[in-house]
Amino acid sequence: MKLNRQEKEIVRRKFCTYCIKVLHGEALNYLDELDRQREREVIFSELLKKDLDALYCCDDYDMADYFTVMGRQVPVRDEWISMALKKLPVKKREIILMLYFLNMTEKEIADCLKLVQSIIHYHKDDSLRLLRKLME
């Protein structure tokens, strides 16, 4: 089937019209996607200081003091507590660290140190009293 000049012109115009409609539809889809993206995303320069601060964290690898208890390293991150623990006698410090940082019971500590549980309880109470004095 051979087309004459007028029919070729009609086909060309229909094709151009079709292409324009397709490109117009794609442009609208792109603009809609940009609008959806703007609704979901926030520009950093528009964020408040407190919101920006929530987006990052600092690693504190070297910010803890380490105490050795039963061959294990126990990190104490609070400087104030760490200083008070350093002032306690070694035995009392170990009992406090085992109780509150290693989550051991008085009975477990007594078994590890080969002492009676009542002695552990006494040392715990005495250590807490000393810590209170040191931290006041």
C-alpha cells in the first residue's frame, strides 16, 4: 500500500500529536512524583537545631573507666561514679561492681569469693554508705 503525499502528511501529524500527548503525560507524572517527594523529604537547612542533633550520635569508646573484676573488664561511663568507686577499698569496689554492673546476686558473689552471704551483704551496705558520703 503506497501512500500519497497528503496521506503521509496526515500520518506524520497524527504521530506528532501522539508523541506530544505521551511526553505531556510523562511530564505530568514527573511533576507529581516531585510533589510526592517534597512532601516526604525535608531540606537540612529547614530543620531545627534539636532535630539536626537527633540525626547523629558520637561514639564514646574511650569515655569509660574500666575496672577489672574476676578477670573481666567492667566499663563505668559516669565519671562521678567512677571517681567514687576508685576511692573505695578494692574488696568493696569489687562487690559493688559485681552487684550493679555484672548483675550478680549476693549469693553468686559469695560463691565466687568463697565468703558467707551475710558478709557480702554487710560489705554492700557499707560500700553504699561510703559511696553516698563520697558523692555528697
